[in-house]
Amino acid sequence: MDPEQVRELIEQGLPAARVIVRSDDNTHYTAVVVTDLFAGKRPLARHQMVYQCLGRLMGNEIHAMAIRAHTPDEWRDLEQAAKA
């Protein structure tokens, strides 16, 4: 499955999310998902929200996915720290 297709599925399930998906082999992916919907949620709950967008593809077409799930404020802080 193409990373662009995975990105579109996540965006459909998490409207207004900023999503970046990469893959070298179209079965193992890395995803960065930034949305206000993650506010107040623990990392496990955030990952589950992303997995719900992908449904049965997880474990099938999508063998593995590393997820970085952040709120916009968290993402901004990470970007600023990387620039320092």
C-alpha cells in the first residue's frame, strides 16, 4: 500500500490532522500525526485512534507502523527544540 493512501485514510478518520507517512517497502511505515484531537489523551489512546483509521489493513497490508502522535502545541515545541 502506497504511503499516500495510508495518509489519506488517516486524514479521513482524523479530519484536520496534519499527517506525514513514509515507507521504504510499502509494508512498514512511519507516521507523524498532529491534531488537536490528541489533547488530554495518553500515547496509547492516540495510537489506537490512528489504528482505527486503518482498520483491517493493520497486520495485513500494513505490517508495522511507527507512530508519532502529537498535539499542535507539542509538535511546535519539538520543532523549536530541534532548531535550538
